[in-house]
Amino acid sequence: MPSMKNKKEISKNSERLASTKVKIKLDTIRTRMTDKFIGKLKEKMITYRNCNVQVEFEENPFEVAIVTPIMKRSHCLPTSKEIIFILQVPVMQSHSVTFMVTPCAVGIFITKGQTEGSYKQGLHLILNILKESAFCNKEGPATFITDDSDAEISALKKTWPQSQHFLCIFHVGQAVWRWLWYSKNGIPNNYR
């Protein structure tokens, strides 16, 4: 009869095995979803071109950049050379959609992951589409406003070193609010 220690070891090993199986299954599902998305994207490329929507993508690692005709025209606005807001939205656990916005959107890119490398690749895909017409034919906007993503900020600084970078006041306020309400920080309710 196995000892209590052996039973715990067997239980831990079973849990590890089950956890590994779940991770493998999730990775397989994500790969299939990415493959299916790339296949659908390739099918739609002619339709996009007919509508003057420009799409560039890389398969490995997965990156997609999209510029619609109105986005391209937005690069002619004086504000596009002055200030660009970067808004990123995580999708699932492994992808991110990033919007580049002045009064209008000027580009969108989808990346697998939220690393400096994936952001740099997305930014370069946008530049491949726009070429010299980006940001009123300037080397880049004067200012970027972002959330507090180190990877995003680093990618922007490496792509446009001459641009200034500021944190979005909404995201600063949101971070303070979350910190105040996080119970481990011990802030009493009447001080929040």
C-alpha cells in the first residue's frame, strides 16, 4: 500500500500531466486559429485590394497591418505629424490589436504577443504600406501618447527615435484607481 507521501507525489504528477495536456491543447487550438485566420486573410486579399484597403502580413511570427483609404488620407492631416495616440487591446491571451490614432485612425496592426519585437514588426508593416506618405511625409510624428507598456514604448523609440513619448493621462488615472482599490495596498474605503 502506497504511503501518504507517495499518494501526494502521484497526485502532483497527475495534476502536472493534466496541466501539460491542457497547455498543449490550447497551443494546438491557437495554432489552428492562426492558420485558419491566415488562410482566410489570403482568400480576402483580392477583395481588400479592390476596396483599396492595404494589408501586409507576416506568417511567422503572425503580424498583420491594415490601412484603409481613409486611414491613408488621415496621414495628410497636420495632426498626424504632431501627435499619435497608440491604443492596444489584448485579444485572447496571445494576440494584441493596436490602433494608431490622431483625430482619425491612421493604422491598425495585429500582433502575436505584446513584445517589443512584435510591436516593431507591426510598426514596420504599417510603414511598408505607407512608405513616404506617412505622417505628412515626415520621418514620424513629434509625439506619441501611449499606455504604460514598456515593450510598446521601446518599439516606438527604436522606430522613431526623434519623437517624444508621453503616458496617456487616462491610463495613469486608471492605474492609480486600481492601486487604490487593490486590497493588498491597505487603503481604507473612506480614503478611496
